[in-house]
Amino acid sequence: MTATTTGAAGAARAAGAAGAAEAVEAAGPRDALRLLCRDSRTADGPSWDELPWGRAHAVFDASPDVAEVVARQDLEDWLDCGLLHYPVLNAMRGGIPVPPEELTRVMHVSGDPRGGYVDGAKVRAQLAAGATVVVQNLHEWHRPAQHLCRHLARLFSAKAGAVAFWTRAGEDGLRVHRDDGHLFVVQISGTKRWFLYDTPREAADWRPGYVPEQDLAGAGTVETAETAETAETAETAETVETVETVEKAETVDLRAGQVLYLPEGIAHHTRTLDTESVHVTVAIREPGLRDTVELAVRACLAGVPDHATLSGTPADRERAADDLLTRLADALGRVDRAALVRDVSRRAAETRGSR
């Protein structure tokens, strides 16, 4: 259904990613950065030991293997010589998904028509029209990304997955949104400008998805290419960008060979500058609190038969529920916390992908 990396170049990149990853031990963000970074200093100052995990963004130079986890030529090859299928490859234009029939074709396999295969000419036409082409689940079928994500999952004890984004020059990406994971953005080619807003401190203060404009700190109009086009002149449009975006967001211009770390939940949107942009986003999703609670409760309920019921009168059922909850509370109090954390971390690291 999907393409695979073939040839000497792909094999070399896969071997390089695997070799680099095997050189580190599972110890968390610091050692994961040894895999991702060219050296121990990030581009904007902090060292591995000072990475503001969960607190603020950071930019650093990518290690050679990570900088080539996807090559620009790979995208061309996938369109022309691969078996990519919708929605593994999809596209967004103006924040709206491009219909699959505008990206795909019918392929005849042993005489049988099979729909949904990516049509390279259609995809390139959408790209030229301003769409962002998205290639999903690289960790499933593209060997260098698979090696990278598997080892990052082990190092972070978390889920890890990779997605590629391809956008022509001068286009905006998705409108302002938040992601439910820590992101490492690897810039493959071109330069992409990132507009970064607030980083929420508590999980209760935000949710993944698009951010209503009024919810952003320092409310005002969020400038995009679309709003800029409504200005009467190019000079006015330039003024709109300068005033509105600088007041509302910190900007980072991410160049080829760099990696941008974004903490979970930070509000952001992007714009490609004067050349087309290709970047790969690696999402790290740590074990959820709900997952942890569910695992602990399941262990405590192991002794309760599936066929056991609340039986009798309402008063009888209330007494049975009270007895069950009392025993559950006692059992939860005796849970081995260290073993629970190890188990939920192992489960996350062994999950294929970041969801």
C-alpha cells in the first residue's frame, strides 16, 4: 500500500540512523538529544542538560543522519515510483482537506481497478495551487524514520511518530493550533517561519486543535497570507505582517539542517518563505494520566469475575457497590508505583506510532 525506501542512499541513511541510535542508552531527553543534535549546544544557547522540556522552544543543529531522515528526492520518488495510497499522502489547502479524488487515481492490478493510489501529477498541481502536501506514518514504512522513531520511543519511554510536510514558497500552513505532543521539527529544505504563542502550564488550560483567536495571549488579528492579500497595496500588507505578528507571536526562521523543539501544547502556525519547504515533524507523546489510571484499575479488578453483577434491590446494589469501591481503594493504595510507571512507559514505547 505504501512506498519503501530502496537503493544505496536509503539503505545508508537507515544504517546511519540505526548506528547513531545504538550509541546511546535509554535515559530520557538528554540522551535523545545526543541522537538528534550535531553537538551539545543548541543553536540558541542551551545545552542538552538545559533543554527546556515542556517549558519553552529551542533550536539546534541536527545531526547529519537526522537532517537526512527524508531527502527532497524521496518526495519525488514517492509520487512517481511508489505505491502511496490516500490518506497516507493527503493535502490541506486553506485549512481544508483536499478531496481524495483530486490527489488520486485508479490503478489496474491484475486487471482489477483499485482506487485511492496517489497521482503524482494531481499532487503537484495541488502543491502549485498552494496546498500543503502531508505524508503520514513515515515511522511505519520509511526505514530511516522508522529507526529514528523506534529509538526515540525507547529513549523517551513514549510513543513516537513522524510526518512530512511539503509546501511551496510563500504559503501558510495550518492556522493557529496546539498539538498533543512534544514536537521535534527537522527542516529538510528551504526555510519555514514559525509563529509561536503561549505555552500552557496545566493540561486543564488547553486542548489539542485549532485555537480560537480570542484565546490567544495579546488578542488581535492573526496575520496570514490570506488576510495580507486583502490589503490595498503590498506596502500595506507588509505593515500588517510587521505590526500584527510581531506583537502577538515570537518568530523563528527554521533553516535546512536545523531542528526546532516545541513543547506540548504550544500554540503555533507557520509560513514558508522565499523557497519551497520540506520538513519532518517527529511527535513524542508521553504516557497519559488516564492510561496510567486505567492500567492501575485494571490490575486491581483482575480478581473480579466478568460475570459478577450488582444484584438485588437498590439498597443491596448500593451496599455491593460500596464494598467494591472500598476494596478497589484499598487495592489502589497497595499498587507498586515504580512497577506501574515502568509498565505504562514500556507500553507507550512499544506502541507503533505516536497515537
